[in-house]
Amino acid sequence: MEWTELVVETTNEAIEAVTNILMENKAGGVQIDDQNGVEDVRIITYFPENINIIEKVPELESRIKGLTQFGLNPGKAKVSLKDVNDNLWRDVWKKYYHPVRVTRFLTVVPSWEEYHAEPSEMVIKLDPGRAFGTGKHPTTSLALLALEKVIRGKETMIDVGTGSGVLSIAAKYLGAGEVEAYDIDEEAIKATRENIALNPIAKDVKIGINSLLDGIDKKVDVIVANILAEIIVPLIPQAFNDLNDGGKFITSGIINDKKELIVNELVKHNFIIDEVLNEKDWYSIIAHKPNQGEK
């Protein structure tokens, strides 16, 4: 099969928003090239030959530049194309996607790699399908670290905006009980199902299409969301309603200049901040719903 390689030149803070735009247009996998360790990054993705992506380039550039209205700096917002064949497409993924020890216990490994784990490692097998979240980007690695700190065993959990399903899979490896994973994007749900099939420990994860926690009225022990800060804001009161007393709320995907916004919103809705995790310009916040009588 022939593929069209599409590269977006943007900034670190706009990665998730740009990725969402690409996924809405049926991109075939996303990889982040930030090897230079600077603010500017390249988002690389692929479109199959049956999608005429050339005609979509002006719209993509317009939408990416329009991220400024959401308080994000999209940088150059330049979109470029190149034709590649099927073998090159596979080689590119193998170039960028390798086993990564994300936390003390959690290691993410592409499905085609042979990997010999240490006794303490929990190996999450993933394919870089059409969903964000391979463990390499700080937003995902911070969320995984937060889960490792929070999960003690048998907790009920909801994963909001599950993406690749990596957080739900990790929670099961860490000992969580009943886990539900939701996303508004059908491609993310498809990717989650495929990745869960690679990790039988997560076979009982309930997967469904849903916008945030709309229509979900149940109490759980943990809610995790690795999504844009602007989308976290309306999720906060929903999470407070759906958590048991003492339940943990993990948020990630928070760029530096949005951290204060999320902290203030959490406090405003009566959450207690437990810990703020940081990697590069990104933050994850662990908070909890107060127990009876706790202030």
C-alpha cells in the first residue's frame, strides 16, 4: 500500500490538540519528534492512499493556527506531505517506537519487539495505532506515574479520553479492579480494543464511546484523564460527583501556563490537591475528594 507522510511543525504545548485534529481526519498513527529537546516539535503521521489528504492541507493548517483561540501556541503550524511505500511506513514506526521504561514498574513495548523483562517490570504491549498515548510523551508518562502512586489494589476506575487505552491497561497491571475506558473518538476506541487484546490482563476493561462523564452517574475510587486542560475544566465537577469519598482524581495533559487554571478549578470544586508531578513543561495533578468531615 502507498501512504502519504504528513508532518506538522508545531510546539510542545500544542501536541495533543494537533493530534486530536489529525485523528479526526483519520490519520494512521502519530509519532512525536522532539529529539532536539527544544520547544518546537514535529508531529509525523500517515494517511492511506484512499484518502486525498492534499485537499485537506489548507483546512488542517487553518485549524492548527486557530488553536490560539484556546490559549495554545501552535508555532509554525506548517503542514508538509511526502509519498512513502508500505515498507518505509513500517520502518519509520520501528525507528521511533521502542521499549521505554516509563515508571519504576511500568514498561511500554511495541508489539513487534522481543523484550526480556526484569522480575519487577510490568510490560504493556502497544501498537502505535490511530490514538495518542504510547508512553513516550510527558503527558502519558506522568499519568502512568500518578497511577502507580495511587493504585493499591481492587480500586474501581474510569479512564476519561482513553486514547490508546494505555492508562486502563496499566491500571489493571497495577491491580485495579473494575475499569471503564471511554473516548469520544471511534478510532481511539478501536485502538483501545486492539491494545487490550495484546494485554490479556486487561480483557475485562469495559470500553465505550462517551463525552467526558456525560450520563455516567456512579461512584468509583479513581478517575484518570489525560486530555487537554481546557477539556479538564468541565470534567472537574463531573469527577467530583462520580467519586467515592476519598476517591482520587488524576489529571494530565496540563501545559505549564494552564497549571494554575486547573489547580484553581480543582480547589473551587472542593478537591484537595495531594501532589503535582512535573516533566519538562507538562504537569499531572493528583487530587482527592474529601472524606466525611475532612477539610
